[in-house]
Amino acid sequence: MWLVPTPVGNLGDLTARAVEVLRGADAVACEDTRRTGGLLRHLGLQRPLVRLDAHTMRRAAGVLDEYPRLAYVSDAGTPGISDPGAELVALAIERGVPVEVLPGPTAFVPALVLSGLPAARFTFEGFLPRRGRERAERLQAIAERPETSVLYESPHRLASTLRDLAQSCGPGRGASVTRELSKRFEETRRGPLGELATAFEAEVRGEIVVVVAGRSAEEAERAAEAQAPDHAALAAEWAAQGVGGREIRARLMEAGLRKNDAYALALRVTAPSPTAPDESAGT
């Protein structure tokens, strides 16, 4: 089985090797037979088409058995990235079917480079969950990680996702939005998340890649300081409850305070107050 990348926009991005594999395949499996059929007609090829998308992947085993030289394409880009191709690859490996992936077009790599953000290390998020706790957790992970994050989004959910990112990462976090890659109206906008959320309030068209800068060291330090416990307040509260100095010191060390600092603070909050002079006493 071959996984064949197809253009994300410009048909000129299809490689000669991809055309060769499509020409020699027993059949071409795809997400959308109409879309892939148009591509094959553009290439002057006639091959049997089999629909294998998220709803029909249950019949993939039979397709692999029927067509030993199967080529699989997604709607655009490299199959297996945020599409049902990943499930097909897992099934083929499980059944001992050789898998070959051709190099070729994908959307997130050019969008990452176009963003101008650090690309030596990055995390690809694919599509975020639409709602619920899992979405909130993924947004929080993007906000906290130091490396760049890359994600896909649909046109009608872009505005809400940018607002959510601005809320979780802060409106000043750098980001970019790239759409219509390799097409006539390709566009990349760069800037703070708050500004991008405002710029894309109206729905846009095309396939979209959002790139978000990682959390800076300064942001991480501020977050750590905000979350750090108030050791002095804790020590004073424990002392008021009658907790002894040795126990207070142990608790402070468990709360992250260094041994010497914990000792000094415990000593301070448990030291007896100086006795005020009795002004009523006679001379």
C-alpha cells in the first residue's frame, strides 16, 4: 500500500513519483471520490476509486485484501495527518501489509516556516476538540509549553479558537494564521493573538493553519511566582493554630522552601512577643 500526498492547493505540487504510483495502482482509496476523481481526470488517469473515510473505514480490511497495490490519498496533503489515513496505516501494519509513504505536500510545515516563529522544536496539535474538558486541557497545554504549537482549524471555528487561545495564552502571545496555501489568495497574518482574534472575527475561506509561539521564560517565571504559596502567611496561620516550630519548619520545606529559610521563618513566627512594660507600676 502507498500513501500518496496530494496538493493542498496548487496542482503543480504533485510529484512525478506520485503520478507514477497512482498510474500503477490497482485502485485508489480516498476520502472523497468526487474530489479525487477530479484530480485523476486532471492527470488523464482512470483507476478504480474506493471511498475510505472516517465513516467507511470499517471496510478497509476487505479493500486491502482485494487490491494488493492500493494507493491511498486524502482530500489534500499527506495522508495520515489529521485524517483517516492514520487508522488505515495501523490496520495495514497489523495485517502485515507493507506500507510506503511518499514525500510530498503538507500544510503545517510551510505555515510554520511562514510564521517566523521558532521552528527547531514544535508540537503539532492537529484539530482541537470542539468543546469540553479535553479542549480546555489542550488549550492549557499550548499556553504552558515552551515550544511553538501548530494546529489546523476550519473557517467557521477560526474566530472562536483564536479567542480561546488569546484567553489561555494571553492576548499578547505571538501567533500567525495562514490560509489558502499555494493558492491564488494565499494569506499569512502575524501578530499578537488578541489582534488576530479581532482581525478574523468574520468567517474566512480556505484551509487554515494557526501557529502559536511558545511560552517565554519571563512568562513562565511570572506564572510560577503567581502560583507559589505564600510561605509567611502559611507559617503565621500554623503558629496561630498552635503548631510547634519544628513541625512548621517541616511543613514549609514540604511546601518548597529551602531548609535555612524554613528554619528562620519558623523561628520568627514562634518567637515569643516581647513583654510590654507595666506603665501602671510606681517608681
